[in-house]
Amino acid sequence: MVPERVRCAPRREESQTLTLTEPGTLEQAGIHCIAELYDCPPALLDDEAFITASLREAANQGMATLLHEVSHRFHPQGVTALGLIAESHIAIHTWPEFGYAAVDVFTCGERASAERACLYLVEALQASRHTLVKVPRGTGLKGRPGSAVPEPQAVTSPSA
């Protein structure tokens, strides 16, 4: 069974934290979340099966439709896992030697949440510190004259 294509643009974002315009007026294609995860257990970050399972559950938690996944374990260490979702993508890149993971989730449509998927990965990878930045994508849709493109907004900051 082939899932239906997700309608990706435009969508209205109600969150005042993402707009430079009046609330409810920012049209965008989707939300791109970029997370930096620090002080994660190296054994988790080097476990390809665990990273892939975490990617699947992140898609589920973010209410996204996982279409395909691919992963690779590097030698001597590190894993990259990519998930193609109907709403765009999820990527996890790990550096066990530093206890670090880079997470990138882009979603479009009304249902999927890049932020929820990222926050799930913060917990699953047991990061003791993280940053999460939400970037609205496609804010200049429909060629609106004078439409401002917002700066990325940090929605969480490193833990003390």
C-alpha cells in the first residue's frame, strides 16, 4: 500500500515565537528542527539497530509517515540513519567518541511535528544537554512583496 502524498504547502503557523508578522498570517512550507545532542552514552550512539529503532519511533512520536529508512555504521565508530517520511525527512548522525549526535527533522503538513520528533530523540539518546532550533521553511511563498523571512529561533537551550 502506497501512502497518500502529504499536502506540504502552504500552511499557517499560529506560534508567535516563529513569526515576524501578525500571529496566524505566516505562510510556510513546513518546520525544520535542528537539534544538537550532547553527553549521550557512547554505546547508544554506536548501536546502529538502536539508532534505527529510535528513528522509527521519532517518526511515530512526530506523527509522521515513515516511507523508507537507511542506515550505516562507520568504522571505527559512528552511525548515520536517514528516514524518508511522507512529510519530508529525519536524519541522525552520531559521534560516539564525543557523546554527540546531530539531529535534523523537516516536516510539512498539518499533522506531523518536527519538534516532537526531535524532543523524542533527545530523550531516547539520553542527552544530558541539547539545543533545538526551529526554522520555518518556505516563508516567502506566493511571492508576497515585503514578506520577511524570520531568523531561526532557539526553542530550548543547553541544560546547566
